[in-house]
Amino acid sequence: MKKKQFIVIGLGTFGFNVAKNLSEKNVEVLAIDKNEARVNEIAPFVTKAVTADATNEKVLKTLGVSDFDIGIIAIGESLESSILATLLLKELGTKTIIVKSINALHSKIAIKVGADRVVYPELESAKKLVESLISPNILEEIELSPEYNIAEIIAPKKFVNKTLGDLNIRANYKLNVIALKHKIVYLTDTDETDIKTETNISPDANTEIMEGDILVVIGKYEDIKKLQEVV
Amino acid sequence: MFKQKKKITDQTEQELIEMGKFYLINNKFDEAIIEFKKALEISPGNAEIYYNLGLVYETKNELDMAKKMYEKALSINPEYKIVKQHLDKIVGL
């Protein structure tokens, strides 16, 4: 199967890390920035790194951007450059375009000129940080719809040494436990202690909850919040 | 006489650590903490004890305490690789 091809435009902290992490996933990555020093920095990690102006149509044509599956525009400094690059990638035929948004207005414009998806890392991180401060027992939360979420919750103390059957979480909390994560302490080859995490997908009613276990539950946002308040 | 006394103390410290590890591996966290704390009384500058205490708290998902213990271990031995890995994971790096 042909490797997926990605083009990353703009190599600030976000773009650099996107390009580097993509390369680690064994896909082809073309990285572009106007700043030569940034290009040199990413060059050892990606398939190809080019110093170029991504708002220049001729340059993008020469680089063959129409052949790429996904274009990620991570230009952080200039709204105008980001919008122009989005428009050009769309016109030249890049299949999917993802734009890192600079502000709320930029998000709207990016969609209008052809972005398939807009990411706003600052806003997403801020939301996550606030959730982690307000609900420290919720380790991770994924929004499935405005009403339903999947959340990782540290098992409340009163659940410890009880089975899922005893707790009857579906009836008592209106949530389904879809997985249970359990930390195991073991001895390494060098006789050092370390931890590994075992995930029990779809745990049955006989599964016993141990101290420190993490419940992965699916359900309504307010029901997840109620479970989080159980101690 | 002095040397002999020191040797006995060292052995006791190692025995306490081994007991703590035994309890830790068997999910007996409270007992593990007691053993590691006794070991710390004998040897307050032993990074391995703080690392193991960090593991106890990490397994219990008491991450603030785990972080404190890993930081103490690193303040004693800044090159303690496995501790750095656990601390990075907790801090979210």
C-alpha cells in the first residue's frame, strides 16, 4: 500500500512537532517554511524539507502539492499567509486541508476558503487544563456529542475491592464501563521495580476493582460528573 | 566495632526496601509505605526509596504525592533515568 503523504506548512513549535510526530508514524512528510534555520532543524526527521514561500502558487505547483493526501497549515504569525496558503492548497488539489487557527475569526475564514478541519490548540489545551483543575479525578474526556462523553475516572475509594456486578454502575449511575485500566508493579530484568498498565476491555460483572484502577465510562456528561463526585 | 554496626544497619535498610517492594508488587500499598518510611529513617539520602514511594503513589493514582517523591529522588540523584521517565509521564511531557 502506498504511504500516506503529508505536507506541513509553517514550522513553529506546533508545525515542527506535527511534522516530527508524523514522520515517526512512518508516513511521507514534506515540511515547508520561509525560515531556513527552521527547515534545517526539521530536515533530519522528515522525508523532504524545503525553504519556500507557501503563498507563492508557482512554488507550490513545483512541489507537487496536488499529490498530497493531507495538508497541514501551521503558519502562526500571519493570518494573511495562512489564508493564502489554504486557498492555494485547495485550488491545487490537496485532498484534505487542516488549518491551525490563530483566532476565532481565522477559523471561520479558513473553512470558507476550503479548510476541511480547523484546530485551535490554545483553546483546546485551555479547556483541558480547566477540566483537569475542576475535575481532578477525570483524567481524560472525549466528547462524543454535546450530551455524551467518554471519560477516564479514577475509581472512587468506595468502589475498591468490589466487583462491577456488586456496584451495578449501569443502574446506579447510568453509565457503562467500557474498559478498566489497572496498574501492575513488576520487577525488571535489573531487579528494579516499575509499573505497567493492563487494560481490560469490556470487563465482565465479576471483575474486581482495585485501588488506583481507572474506569473508562461512556454516558451523559452530567452522569459522569456525578460519578466523579463519589469518593 | 563501629564498622560492624554500620554493616548491620546497611543490611537492615536493604531488607526494608526489599520488604517494601514485596508489598508493593502485591498491591499492599499501606504496608509498602511503612517499610519504605522505616528505610528512610535509616538512610534519608537513598534515592531508590523515594523512587519506590513514588511508584506506590503513582499506582494509587495519587499523582501529586508521586511527583513529590520522584522530585526528591532526582534531587538526590539527578541522573536516575527511570525516575525521570516516570516524572515526565506524570507532568505530561
